[in-house]
Amino acid sequence: MSPQYSKKVMDHFLHPRNMGEIKDADGIGTVGNPTCGDIMTIYIKVKDEKIQDVKFKTFGCGAAIATSSMITELAKGKHVDEAIKITRSDVANELDGLPPVKMHCSNLAADALGAAIEDYRKKQKK
Ligand code: FES
């Protein structure tokens, strides 16, 4: 049985925003879901502590692609301290919900963004 996706999920899945890679990224975060094997990488470009640009690469299900796309939109322009607070449920809510069996997919997006910001901070310290 295929899960029921909201219109917004389908839109972001079929027309993902900010897909791709940032070659000279200031922070990169990759996370995988061991259960389904899906992998997501988020790249961020930061200026004056604000996320100037953000892109993603996702090998995963439709919900994983839609949540990646949505989180890039949520993160763009935000201060890194704000962006790191974006939660899994923020992403799902912005997409007008995800089917319960697909909620875990939104974990990837929030975790990958968090990992990219951590990576950025680590590099800053050096
Ligand atoms: Fe793996 Fe959705 S099924 S992230």
C-alpha cells in the first residue's frame, strides 16, 4: 500500500528545491538511516553566521527527498543558531504532515542539517 502524501510533499518530491552540491561548502553533514539504507548530505555556505546557501543530495524515498527540499527552504537565510533548532516535526508540519510510517524520513533532514552546522562550527574553531 502506498502511503498518502500531502500535496506539498508531492510538490517538493517532484520539484525539489536546492538540489545539488556546494563545492566550497563551509559545512557538510551526511546522515544515513540504517533501517532503509537511505542517505542524505546537506551542504551549507555561511556568511556572518547566516546560512547564505544550502543544497542537498539525497538517495532515498520520496518523503526523504521532500523533507530535504523543505529543510533547505527553512534554513536559508537563518542564523546558524536558529537553523540548528529546526526540528523533525517542524519539517513535517511545513509539509502538511507525513504519513506515520514515513515520519522517520524527516529525521534525516533535520539530522543532516544539524551535522552540517556542527561541521561548520568545528571548522570555525580551527
Ligand atoms: Fe528511508 Fe524514507 S524510507 S528515509
